[in-house]
Amino acid sequence: MDDTLTYPSRMLLWAVIARRATAVTDQDAAAVARARDGDEAAFEALVSRHEREVFNLAWRMLGNREDALDAAQETFLRVFRSLASFRGDATFRTWLTGIAINVCRNRLVSVEVRARRAAVPLVSEDAATGEAVELPLPDPAPGPDATARGTELRRALERALAALSPEHREILLLHEMQGLSYDELTATLGCRLGTVKSRLARAREALRGLLEGVWP
């Protein structure tokens, strides 16, 4: 977030974000209810609303576009088959993310997938196309030297993230890049709050250790 924003401006921005999140949650709840009654268009609306987020998460975890596409497809197939069992104890997004995580975990067991994940790029979503793209590092002083340094740091971060254990990489992606709160992490990962906090702390420490002497 832009540090130049005034306190009232920040509060207003967070209020807008909160309203949008609530609106999406309400839309999901209504669509889930209709989809359970056999409304195919309602289920398609759920897929359309969340498919980019699921795909980007899968790409970050698996490191390969084709694997991510397969994982996203399998995730929504499982959602369709299990929709009747969704009790609404958590938001649909949290439940969906939990299913996506389990699908990716199962795929990471595959030797073939692990080999393709040897050098996982750090990716983000392109605002214009919705595609997952590499996340560039900020370049405060454009020029050949700064560009080279930025590339070096980005590659170091990519290598460090790829070298993390699946457990640590997973929770960093969910919290730092997907923006899941502690409560959402608790529901998604099936862990207690204390476990989530300690796991996240260990993941951050592991990442710092891998970047020691490289990251500014």
C-alpha cells in the first residue's frame, strides 16, 4: 500500500476493500444455494469468479502452467461433487482454497511434477489479462546496473521460494500473496491459530535464511 496515503485515506480504502469482500461472500452464498438446487449457471458463476485465483495459486505451488491448469480443473470438479456437503462454516472462498491446496499437495508427490518445479517462478496476476506473470522487483534507479541487480534479486527470491519445504512455501503463498487472514489460514489448513502463527514465523525465518547475504 502507498505509504503516502493519509490515515483517513487508508481507512477509506480498507473500508472499500472490506465492502467488496463482503459483497463477494454474499454473492458466493447465493450462488452456492442455487447451485445446490441444480442451477448450472450459478455454479458457472462461482467458477468464473474464482478460477483466476485458484489457477494462480496452483501455478505458484506447482511451478508449471499445464500442471496448474490440470489442478484448477480438478479443484472445481471436486467442488462440484462436494457442493452438497459444504456447510458454510467458513466462506466459500476459504473452502475452495482448502480443496485447491489439497489437490496441489497430492500433485507435488508426483516425481514428474516435482522435477518441473525445480525452479519455480514467483508469479502474480496481470491486471489486464488475468494471466499469472512473474512479479518484478521494484527498481528505484532505472538503468543497466539497477536492472541487473533487480534481476539478480528476483532470481534469488525464486530460488529461495523453490527451496522451501512445501509446508513453508504453501503458508507464505496463502498469507503473503493470496492475502488470507489468520482465521482463513486456520480454516483452510485445518490448524489451530497458534500452529498457523508459528508455522508462518518459521517459514519467514527459513526464507530469510535462504536469502541471507543476497537480499538487501
